[in-house]
Amino acid sequence: MKRGKKYLESLKLVDRTKLYDPVEAIDLVQKTASAKFDETVEAHIKLGVDSRHADQQVRGAVVLPHGTGKTVRVLVFAKGEKATEAEQNGADYVGADDLVTKIQKENWFDFDVVVATPDMMGVVGRLGRVLGPKGLMPNPKAGTVTMDIAKAIADIKAGKIEYRLDKTNIIHCPIGKVSFGTEKLHDNFRTLMEAIVKAKPAAAKGQYLKSVTITSTMGPGIKINQQKALD
């Protein structure tokens, strides 16, 4: 893969053989972000589990204290009073079968998170094939299948993110924007790490945190000493 000049310049600032302390790594990720836009800072955490086994799944949600810096568009599947509650509490889109049809026929995806009341999951289930691969399917563990629609919307808008393993047992999550500065990014990073450590499955054996890397959208990866990831 051919890398641009700016990336290669940024790479010179990073010692690829070193495991950095979290604060040091966050300082460095800001220095290596050279794009003209406000880059997102992401954490990539490889876990010592096997996601093929149901009892070793790691999935949940956490509210980052300083949010992600991104405006999140929330779609809510609800009817009656719950639909009204969603509209009054800042949902961007609210509906039922009409939204299912729109997504299926128009390939419409102008939203970032989907919330549903439990009674609507039969309707939402028809979208499993399209929402599932995009990681948009509502899930009780992530708090997106709930009767408390107002709280779900408030948490998501405040910076709630979902974390889940991919097929290679890595969790990828945004922890904010470069412009946040070290302190806010570190708060968000530590909150995410605490949630992931707390979510360790009982069936997980051996080393749980295999590797922790942070990177900006266009910058190089910076490895963090996983033993200090909660510092």
C-alpha cells in the first residue's frame, strides 16, 4: 500500500518498537494527525478470546464522558406513545413499517444508530440482513432495544458508543477528535478500556488484552502498553 508524504513524515515521530504509556500515546497521536480536517482518534483493542464461541463474545455500550465529537443521527422504531416520546426527545427519524419499506426499497441509510421498543423487534427483524452487517441492528446488550426511549436517545446523543468484536477478535472504537486535547481523549480512552475489561467473559483464558493501538484517521498506529491501559 502506497503511503502519502504526510503519513511518512508522521511515521518518523513514532517508535514502532515501543509500547507507550496512554497519555504519551495520546499526545503523539495528536502530533501525527496532519490532515486539514479534525481527525477522529480511534482505539483498536485485540483481545485474547475466540469470537466464534458464544461464551467468549465481548459486546456492550459505554457513554464516553466527552462524547465522540460526531453528531449522531438516531432512528427509532416505535408506535403510539413511544413514537411520540422519541419525537419529543430528539430522535432524527421515527416510524415503523414505513421505515422498513424505505430502507428496503430505497437503500436508505441516513442514520447512525437504530433504537427499537421490544414490541417492534418483529418488524425490525425483517431488516436483519441489511442492518446486521452494518452493525446497526438494535441489541438489548447495547441498550438499543428498550422501553426507555428517552434515556436511550439522550445517552446516544451524549456520546454513547457500542463496542463489539470483529471476526479477528479486535474491537474498533472512536474515542473523540484530535481537537479534544489530551485530557478529554484520555478520559474517553480510560472509560472505554474500563468497560472492555469489565466485560471480560468468564470463559476467556490467558492474556485478555493482547494489544492496544490508537490512531488518528490518517495517521500511523501507536501501540500502548496494555498493562498500563487503565492508568
